[in-house]
Amino acid sequence: MLYLSGELEKWLGKYALLEVVGITQTPPNKIPCDVISLRPYIWYSDYAIDDISAITNAGLETVDFYVGDGRFIESKSFMPMKCDVELYEMKCISKVPLGSGEIQNREVGNPSNATISKLIANTLDYYSRGY
């Protein structure tokens, strides 16, 4: 995670678990790219996970992203570019939802990659405090 300051700096270097709840591709005759809609699990680690069996899915549920100031959003659209995949060490560890899977095929909106790190940090910070 990048661009974190103050209390959120403690989330630098942590790994988060996100569920892809929607995917859309660019229409024909456009530059090919995928935009994904993400939803967070309340899970984090100091190390990367390569195998889903390393995570016990007992109690793993997705939650809304915490934006701040008491506001939440159900999902966040993100366009993973190659540099983001490398920078964030993004990888797919399961093709099956780990939680309830209550939100699938979510409509994908306009991606905003610049805020994803802070949004994940805000969310983990909020839920780790037991709210």
C-alpha cells in the first residue's frame, strides 16, 4: 500500500484479501483492459499468501469499504495495470468466493486506482478497531 500517512501508516506493507465481485472489459475497437469491482474481506497479513489453504475461511466475510466520516461503499472499481499488479503484489489465490458470496456480478463503475490503497487501509483500520 502506498500514499498512507498518520495513523494509516501502520498498514504499509500489509497484505489484504479482496473479492472480485464484478468484471467488465473494454468494448471492441478500444484499448483492451479489464476493470474489476472489489469488495474487502476483514483479513490482513504481514506476508503474501500463495495458497488459499493458508487461510482458514471460517468466519471470512466481505464487508463494505469504509470511506471515512461514517460513510461506506459496497464495492470499489479498479483497473489493474501491469505496474499495479507488480507494485501491490496482486495475485489470484482462489476462483471461489471465500465468504458468503452475497454480492456477485456487481456492476462495475469508473475505476479510481489512486485511492485504492487508502480505501483498503481505512477499511482495515475501521474494522480492526471492533466497530
